[in-house]
Amino acid sequence: MNFKFYSVIFLCYSFLLAIDFSIIDSYDANKQYDIEFNTIQKLSDDSNAELMWRISRAYFNQAEQESDLEKKNELFYISYDYSKQALFLDSSIAKANHYYAVLHGQIGLIEGTKQKIINAYDVLKFGKIAIALDPTYDNTYHLLGRLNFELANLSWFERNIASLIYETPPKGTFNEAIDYFLDAIKLNPTDTRHWLWLSKSYLAHNQNGKAKASLLKTISLSPQVQKDNHNIEEANQLLINNY
């Protein structure tokens, strides 16, 4: 009798938790990041990988909205800790791999050239694992597009630092960046980030006609969050500077 009772309680709890995840995921999908953040903080189970990566996502979304650099980086580090916990608990979850790769790369950017290069291999590794586990998520393609862009755009000085760290430094090309951004756009054609970074990759690769078309597409999109406004402003500035 007791076993049946506890089984029912466990199933009810699991069902409620799934409903919570569904609601939280809808907040993220609708870019209601403050509501997502406030809601997910009411849940607590550091042994639940599905919860851990969602908390990582919530902190990442908060960081992306933050204008104060110190606070922004503090949120990124908290998000990074949750992403590591999610990956440790269950490495078979695509989003656990995705958010670990995203935050691992972000921490590299925060900590400077040497760390950016050191972290690049794992960003590529776990990003590719995330795509293998879930090839329908546009943001992982964007992540690998950004990684290739950053690596292709390393200065002579940075390449020399990379050669001191690794016998074979991580490599990236603008062509690969373009391919990843195009894949992201196929999955989510209304995201300003994908179009803006596709434009930057075309510009860096001297494909000016395609870059202009992508920039015009960027500014034609309707902004959904403040970050979109920044992306559209940047696209406008690139048009002014280059055409």
C-alpha cells in the first residue's frame, strides 16, 4: 500500500514538473525572459539535468539583456556553472551540450585571447554533439557559425598565441561560418542575429553583394526584444559604412 502511495506521489510530482518545464519553455520561446527567470527560480533540484540546463538558459538570457558589463559577466558565470552541472548529470541531452558550449565560449571571450583559444576546441566539440543529438535547434548552428567567424578573424598576434598553446591551433573559416548561419536561418528565418552575422561573414569574405542583401533583410525584420534593436542598429551602421 505504501509503495503504491509513494509511486502515485512521485508520478504526480513528475507530471507537475513537466508542466512547469513546458510553461518555462514557452516563456523562452516567446522571449519573456524576465518571467522565465522568475518562474524557474521557484524550482529546486540540483540532481535534475533538465532543470539545470534550463536555469543555465534563464541566466544566459538575463545576461544577454543586461547593459552593465560587470553584472552581465556575473550572470554569464552563474549560467556557466549550471551548464556544467547539467552536462555532468546527463550528457545525452542536446541542450545540456548546447548551453555548456555556449557558456564555455562566452567565458573564453570574457577572459581574453588565450582563454578564448583554449576554450575553442570544447565549444566545437560540444556544439557538434548538440547538433548530432538535435539537428533542429537553430541556435547551435549560430554558435558554431560564430566560433568559425572568431577563429577565421584572429589577428596575426592572436594566431601566434594560438600556436604557443597548441601544436595544431583550432581553425575556422568564413565559408564554414556562412554555411552554419545559413543552416540557422533555414530553421529560424526571423532571428536578426542569424542575418546580421551572416552579413558580417559575407563582408569578411568580400562577398559584398550578398552582404548587402543580408543586411537589408536584417533591418526588415520586426524586433522582438531589445537585442534585436541593437542588431538592426548595427546592420544599419554596416550599410552606411560599406555602401
